[in-house]
Amino acid sequence: MPERAGRRAVALAALAVLALRPLSALGEGGEAGGDVARAEALFQQGKRSLEKGDSAAACPKLAESLRLDKATGTLLALAMCHESEGRLASAWAEYAEVVARAAAEGRTDREQAARRSVRALEPKLSTLTIEVPAEAAAVDGLRVERDGLSLAAPAWSTAVPVDPGRHVVTASAPGRRTWSISVQIGALAEGMRVAVPVLAPQAPATPPDGPEPALAASVGEGGSPGAGWAAARAPAPLTVALLAGVAAGSTSPAFAVEAAAGRRWGGALRAAWLAANRQQQVDSEGEVTAQSYALRAGAFRRFRSGRAVALAAGPEVLFELDREQATGLGGLPSASRVAWGLGLQGAADVRVASWVALSVVVSADYAPSDWAGTFEVSNRGEVLRPAPFRVLVGAGPRFAFDW
């Protein structure tokens, strides 16, 4: 809210500096006639909306006014409107054009106001770099587009300011499959890099009812290129899953919390609590009860299966703590035992909404008893020996799910 109020104050101050435009725009390159009159009416309406802080209503009117009459004052007002909307890259480019126009027109007030805005916006701009490796660029007739606009080769591998929001990058060439990826750009000073892969040869025509071949996409976490997973958002995806299931090795209900980070490759940390205690009778004198806690840390490779399903699999390491309590055995103190193991983890996530998915998680670990500490009762040997295989199957919601 303070930032929005500050933007509105800046807009009002800059509008005052403009001295706006005269009732006739002929002095700024417009042509006489109805277009100029319509442009002036739209400009006045847009200006009033901008002064009220209603940029959603102001920007379309100012843009149409500029289309009808290329007036520098209208361009400056439109730049301020786009800045108020958060479209910083558009505003930055428009301010830069106002600097050049105002200098040529001798309007130092406008030039100085626009130059200050250019300098203020530069550190806030988010950028998109479309990398075209040499192997991909060698494809004859390669055409790279961003949001439907063709990018010439000199613009490849260059960080270009873009407005926040979703942008679509496509690459095509004669006789090759078209490649496309959609990325989400953040609001402030975010740098996203997208790598164009070598376009695959076009597949033979399929029957009318046959399936379309799947298209591969490539984007890198933090800017490094990859292939096979179409990432949708710039911030590193961090998800949290709440799971309920069963620990098969202990035949116990289990509850777990998992935190995972990574888009194509990543890591996960899962903490589980086994709700049912394991018990063992020791002669007729008493019994030993164990409560188990497990921590699994692993890496994963994520795959996409369809538009709403993501699969992940990878190795993991298991650490398990068994807290054991003896009763009726002559005051034998409580003890702890630590076990470790190696295994595999997998997950299937079905998107429910942009911020939540239904996740099914499976872990299978091998942890033989000689990899664990021991818990012994005097003259009776070890009790509650750990199972060699630890299997956890759980399901629950995964929040902040990223596509």
C-alpha cells in the first residue's frame, strides 16, 4: 500500500510537470481532423483516471489516444500509467522514448522528468534471456519468438527487460518440430533464462485420430539450461506436503511432513512419526515399548506426465530413532537406538489448483539390524530388533505446487 501511494504521488507530480498537452495536439505531430479530437478526448479521460489512481481504466484510453495521435505528452502519461500498473519494462522503454522526443522538441521539463524515471526503474527491471546454443542456432531457418514477436539473432542470449507475468517463447524451423515454453516472470529485478534446444526433425504425419507427439521443453533452475521438463515459474519451487499413511515395516499408521525444493532436479526432506508403538514381552516380568521417528533425505528427478500430473523419483538416505521404554524390568532406564539405511523414493502429484496438488509418496529403504544401534535387556539379549526393510506409503496435500 505505501508503494502504491508513492507511485500515485509520483504520477500526479509528473503530470503537473508535463503541463499536459494543449487542447490541440497539432504541435506534436498529429494530423488535423477527427482523429486528433478523439485522441484529445481520450487523453483527458485517461488523465483524469490516472490522477484518481485508476490505472486499469486510464492505460487503455491513453494507449488508444497515442495510436491516434503520436503526442509526446500522451506517451509520457502512458509511461506513468504503465509504471503504476507494475508494467515496469513497458514504462522504462516509453520513458526512454520520451527522453529522445522531448530533447528534440526542446521540452527540458519532460526530458528531465522522463530521465529521472528511467534511472529509477532500471534497477527494478525483470529480464528474460533467451539462450540459443550454437547447435540450436545451426538449424536452417530457425525462428525464435517471444509472445508472438520475432527476435533477431543479435537479441539472442541477451537479457531483455520484460513486464512481469507469463511469457511464451517459441522456436520453429522448416522441417522441424515447433518448441514452446511458458515462463512466469516476477515483479521486481528477477532474471530468468530459457534455453532453446536443438529442434527435433518433424515426425511423420500421424493418422487423423492419432496422438500428437509430445513436445520437450528446456529451462534451467536459476538460469541453467535443461531439457525434458517445462518449468512455469521463475522462483525456485519450494513445496510442503502433509502426508498420512502407513509404515509397512512397522505395521504402524504414520504421519509425515515433507519439504521439497527443485524444478527438474531437486531434493526432499521428509520427517515421519509412527503413531503405533512396537512392543515385546520379556518373560513374564515386563515388556519393552519402542516409539519410532524417521527422517529421510533424498534427491529426485522430476518428470511431467500430461498437463496435471508430475512424477518424481530418486535415491534417499534413512535415519531412524527408536526411543525404547522398559516397564516391569527392575527399573531398567529408557534408551535410544539409531538406525540408518539406503533406498529409493518416489512421488506422484496430481494438480488440484495452481497452489495445491494431491501427492502420493512412497519410500522403500534397506536397513539391516547390524546397521543399527542395539537395545538389550540384561541376560536376555537384544529386543525389538529393527526390520531390514522400511516402507512408507503416504498421501496428502502438497502446497505451493509449482507447474
